Amino acid sequence: MRAGLVTSVAAHLSLLAWGLIGLPSSKPFDVTMVEAMPVDLVPIAEVTSLQKGKKTAEVKDKPSPNKPAEKETPKPSPAPPKPTPPATPPPPPPPKAEPTPPAPKPPEPTPAPPEPAPPEPAPPEPAKPEPAPPEPTPEPAPQQQAEAAPPQPAPKPRVKPTPPKPVQTAEAPKKPAEKTSQQQSQSTAESKFDADRIAALLDRQKPTGGETASQEPESFGAEEARNPSARMTQSEIDALRSQVQRCWNIPVGWTDPSEVTVTIRFSLNQDGTVNGVPSIQQYPASQYGTVAAESAVRAVLQCGPYQLPVEKYNLWSEVQMRFSPQG
Amino acid sequence: MNPADVGQVALDAPANLSLISLFLQAHIVVKLVMLGLIVSSIWSWAIIIDKVLLFGRIRRQIDRFEKVFWSGQSLEELYRSLASRPATSMAALFVAAMREWKRSFESGAKSPIGLQMRIDKVLDVTLAREAERMESRLLFLATVGSAGPFIGLFGTVWGIMTSFQAIAASKNTSLAVVAPGIAEALLATAIGLFAAIPAVIAYNKLSSAAGKISLRLEGFADEFSAILSRQIDERS
């Protein structure tokens, strides 16, 4: 008996030890995320602007609007550095060009330096005569010194008299992009330019795509959900209404709209045919009420199938329509 | 442990569901049930091992004895060789009958019928003793087999009862609160079944083995009684 007892105790203890070591505490189940349909009560106006959903997005009161992306060109951050390169290139040409074409210019500038205000010919060029274009010394505005490079391009000054220029330059630091575009327009406007100059002034920026993704965060919702921004447009609703109206014979003799106003609800199949029998939601309490309601039901049944956009079927699968002589 | 405490335990350690922690979290009644079931499982396995060894031994002894008995050796010699040490099973039957036989002749008993009756009685008594030795404690296996699941079920019902009280006290029906209490309660039934299933199987197996051995012993007893009766007739 003792042998059996000892063996039994040993077996139980080893079994228990195995249960403690070999059987780790139960593993948790793998829970796959099941998409829960977020149900929000939102005003109909906001539904139209709903964007594609993302589950990880934050829930926001305001859905992200479907903004058309801005053009790349006005992009503020990359632009500033680029304008400067075009500005710097010009300087090199002038020195080279000076010997040959700029010949006419040098004369102009010389008178200029004294009077910055005077008209086109003189003002801008002051620097030109000296080979070192960066030197803006002649230019009156002290701020201009700060951004000496941009103003240097020869063409600009010619178009506009100096007076406005200081203002521009003052603005320039804030909106460099704008300035470059202005520069461009100015330069193209002037046909006088020689080819070298134009080449120097050409915008070397690569053409950029038309649209970028909206920067707004995604709205909360299912990723693969149907695009919720699809909704019945007014014209489509009107189309349905007019199709029904064709067949609706307003009961003769009742001109009082309150006597004839009927609300019915019906569901449609995907091919536009009426599914089942329209149900009367509301009809006038007068003695003609049922007649009016039945006439509306008849109209709905007669006029099918309706021509409606199939891709928005889930929007018009269930229609509630109000019949009233005024439409 | 009042229900609120149970609820607190359930809330604190919902993730820890190892066997030991389940046992430690259990209500005291459930703990006692589990301990009792474990002890009965240990004891029933001890009985099973003991009986299996015993029956094997008895079968071997019987085989050996039958071989010697039917080998044509004289009964007197056989008796002399066996009487010196305590015999078991078939040998015990033989020794008991021979002792009675020799004693009757030594005392000079006259009635052959009386001698025959005494030998039969002695054989019966020895048979009963042997059977009792074989079947002792087998009833414990039967008891564990039939009552084990019920005892475990009692622990489970008690555990679920207290865990429901805890749920009611914590006013929270999330599965994380409900599950540990029920898991710990179900452990009691698991242990009950763990003890009962081997017990039932072993009981059936061992009792049939015991029946077969006693049948062999009875057959030998009848046969030996017939041999002795023939001897008595020849002598008288």
C-alpha cells in the first residue's frame, strides 16, 4: 500500500508542477477589430462635406472639408529660397554682358544715382555701372540693403519707377513668393529684353502638380465606406419629383391645397421600379383625404421605373414624398 | 469573505488565471472541496497502483502453485514446503485444507462425512478471506467515481453563487469581472472529474480482475475438496 501511495503522491505533485510550469496562464483570445458603425446625428449640411473616413482619426465636431488643394507655386516655404537663385544668377550675366549689350545702360545709370525718384531710365541701374551688382548703395531705402540681391535684377527697375519699388521691397520679405511672380510678370511684359536676360529670369522651378492631398485630418469613419459626400442633388430630387408629377392627376375640383396634401413613402429597386406598395404617411382628414392619398399612390406606381443615378441607390432606395398641388 | 471583497479580487486580478491563482482566489468552501477532491484523487490512485501490483502478484503465485500442484508432487511434500511460511491465495487454500485434514487424522476422527464437511468449511473461510483481501478498498474507488463529479459540481455551484453575488455588489457585468469567478468555480468540477474518471475506470477493471481470480480460487477449492474427499473414501 505504501508504494502505491508514494507513487500516487509523486505523480500528483509532478502533474501539478507540470500544470504550473507547462501550462502557462491562458492566452488571451485574438480579438479582431470589428468595425463599429459610428452613428452620428449631424445636420444634413455637414454630410455633404464629409471626407473619406479613417478609423484612427480623431472624432471632430466638424468634418474635414473637401478642400481643393492649393497650387504648388504659392507654397510659401520652398519658394523663398528659390527666388534668390534667379536673383543671384543675374549678377553674373551683367558683368559679362556689360562689355557688349549693357553699353547703353551704363550711361543711364550714371545720372540716376543722385536722384532715386526720377523716371524709368535712370533709377534702377545705379549699381550696374559698377561691376559689383550686389552693392545697393545708391538706392535710397535703407531696408533695401538688407535684401540687396533681389532688387538687383536690371529689368525690374525699368518697368516701375523707383518710388513704388521701395514699398515692394519692404513687403518682399513677408511675401517672397508674390514678389517673384511679380518679377516674372514684369519681365515677360517687357519685350525689350535681350535673350540672355530673359533666360536668367526664367523661373527654373519645376512645374508642380495641380492638386495635393488635403492637409485637413481625415474624418472619423470607415475607410472603405461609400463616399458619403455622394448625396442626392437638388436637381436629382427635382427629376424624381417631376417624373412622379407627370402622372399625378390632382383630384378634380379641390383647389384647397390643405385638402390634397399627402405624404407617402415608398421604396425603390435598383432599376428604378417601385418596390412593394407605397405607404401613406399622412393624408388630409377631410372626406377626400383617402381619395387624394390613393391618387398619389397611383401616380407613384404608374410612373415607374424612375431614372435615377444608380451609384446613389442607397440614397433613394427609400423615398418620402409630399404631394401638394403647389408642388 | 463578503461579496464586495470577492468583487474587488475579481476586479484587481482579472488577467491572472493560472491554476494556483484560481485556487487562491476561490471561496473557502470551494477551496475545501478542491482540496478534498485532490486528496481523494491521490488516495484512489494509490489504491489503483496497489491493486494492480497485488493482482499481478496473485496471478503469478497462482500460476506457479498450479504448476507445482499438478506436477505430480506428493501433497505431503508440498504441504511441508508451504506450511513453513505464510501462504497466500491458492497456496493458502491448500495449506488450510491440508492442515485440517492432517489434524483430523492425527486426532483420530472417525467420521469421514464430518471431515469432508470441516474441510469444505475451512476452504470457504479461506476463500472469503482471500476475496476480502483482494476487494478491500475497491469500494473507495467506486465512491470517488460516483460522488466525485457531484462534489466538484457542488464547489462549482458555490463558486458561481459567490461570484454572482460579487457581480451584483460591483454592479458591473463586464466579462472581465464575471469570468474569473466562473473560471475558478469551474476548476472545482474539473478536479472532480479528474479524480472520478480514473476511479471509475479502475474500479471496473479491478473488480472484474478480482472476480476472475476468485473464480479461479473457487475452482481450485472445489477440485481440491474433491481430491481430499476421494482420499478419505479410499482410507476409510
